[in-house]
Amino acid sequence: MRRQSYTLHFTPKLSYNTDKKHVRDGLSTVLRTGDNLWLSCDERTTIERLRLIGPHAFGEHCSYELTDLLDLPSDEDEEIDIEGMGEADNYLWLIGSHSLKRKKPDHKDTDTAKQIARLAKIEEESNRYLLARIPLVLNAETGNYELHKEAPHPTDPSQTLCAAQLHSTSNANDLFDLLADDPHLKPFIKIPGKDNGFDVEGLAAAPDGRLFVGLRGPVLRGWAIVLELLPKEDKKGRLRLDKIKGAEQVYYKKHFLDLDGMGVRELRQIGSDILMLAGPTMDLDGTIAVYRWPNALVQPQDSLIGPGKVHRLFDVPHGHGPTSGQDKAEGMAVLDDKHVLSVFDSPTEARKKAPHEVVADSFLLPGPDSAPQPQG
């Protein structure tokens, strides 16, 4: 496994949320468009943009506040928990975790009863139920891609690109309402994400408008789940789920994949294939690996992708022992046709070599015809 370090440089005044957490400490997804790298921190309502400034470095940090581009269900102080981004047809797509959150106890607190009580508290945050698109347009003068609420189509003057999001109901959206009655997912909807409950982590956008949504949880008897959707804009400028051909549930397909008991952390499209970053569904140290799902974009119906039909390419190092709970690979971008870049939640101090910097890792992809890594 060949690995190359990349340094990500952030601007101090753009890097802290209201709780004074630095963006580099909670990176959850990453995407490359041209010379730009797009990142999100799961405890913010912003999207970060960096630019290639050297052979192995990104900088020139710019931050976009999503409350200026979208109509968030809640206020700007409530995190979106962005867990996936994708790009297609001049739009940046993003998705929140759609998950419930269980309170975390402080084991150092001497009031044991109080901390045990915290474990019984479950929070629902409406900003997490977000599936949206934002116009993504290249500025020819600067060479940077930019986000807009509305913008002329770069090649078709008759079209206007507009930000839009999936139609919301009270605290959720159309997708979540459908999944609440799904025979596989219904039992997990009210379980917090890190308890093997419903938890979105990963998004890939196909050129024909379809979206592939990866689930960190639930993992069912060792099978991970990817949903296939087709959002369309309605007359009021809102996104609605269109019927998708071959889907048993009409408005979405379900693909079950043998990822050795792991859930999805990130999805990235390469041709007709999808690369998947996979890891534990629970909050623990465990194997993190990259898989290739051949012909993912041409599955005619719901599918069961068993052993031998998905290729395990390589494992990604993670924290353990003295670094337990750190260096958890959560985001993966396609750098070029031979390399992917991973970013890490809770990076170790070794990755933070200077203030407002963090080290990401790129990996060489085996060719699509290479023998898969042995499982286990």
C-alpha cells in the first residue's frame, strides 16, 4: 500500500465553531473538483473550500455558510452533521446524517447517577435531515469553483442553476418519511446512529441525476446498505423523490453489500464503479478499508452484492492503543484516476504538525482488474 501525505492549511479566523472546536478536528467528508478540495466538519453549518497550492498541499481556505444558501429547518447554531458530498451536472450535493444522537456521559464526573442518566437522553436535531444541492460554478478568472444560491448555467444560457433541498415535513424530509415504513430500516429509525441505528455516511452523485446514499448503520447480519435515489425539482423549486425503475420500494432501491461486517463511511464514483470507505458502525476502534463495487451504477434492481462481487482494495491505518479513538478515516476524495485522499476525524497530534494544519493521506488505487485483498 503506497501512501503519500498531503498538508491541509486552514485560516484561523474561519476554523472555529461556536464551541471553539477547530474544523481540522472533525472532518467528515471530502470531495475534489478541479484544483479545489471541499470539506465539511460534522459540527458546523459550513462547507470549507481549499485550493491546491503545492504538489502535496491545499490551502487558501474559504468558508461558505449554508444558512446563506439553503433554508435550514433549524437555526444556524444547530449543526447539520454533514456526512456526504457529491458533484454532478454543475451542482454540489450534500447530505446530513439523518440520525438521532445519544448524550455522551463524562466518566470522570463523580456524579455517577447524573452521567448514567445522560445515557438515556436522545436528541433529535432537524438540521440533520438535509439532502440538498447547491450550484457549483467555475470562476474562469480565479480558477476556483464557487457556490451560489442561484447562477446562470455555464454552457446553457436558457437554464438557471438554483439551490434546492428535499421537501421537509415537520422534523424530517420525504426520504426519512418513506424509510420509516421500510421493512428493513423501520426498526432502526428511532435508534441513535452510533448504536447501530439509522445513520447516513456517504454520498455519490451519478451524471444522470441519481444519488447513492451510504449507511453507516444499520448493518444487518453483516450486510451494509446503500440506497439509490432519483431526486427531481418540482414546480415550487423543491426536490422530490421520483420513481426509480426496478425499485421494489418504488422511490428508492436498496443494495446490500458484504463489507465484512462494516458500514459505509464514504462513497465515490469512478466510471460505472463506486469506491466505498467502510468502517465500524459502532463508536469503537476497528478495521477501516476501501472497497470497489464494480458496475454499481448499472444495477437494474435491488441487489445483494455478496463475497467476490465487491473487491477489498486496502486497509486504512487507524488509531489504537495510546491513540485509541483517533485517526478515524471518515472522508475520501478521488484525487485522480489512480489515487484517493482520506481525511480523518479526531486526528492524532502527529497529524497536526503546525497550528491550523492537518495531514491527510493519499493512497494508490489498485487497477480495476487487480486481485482483491484477502478478506479478514
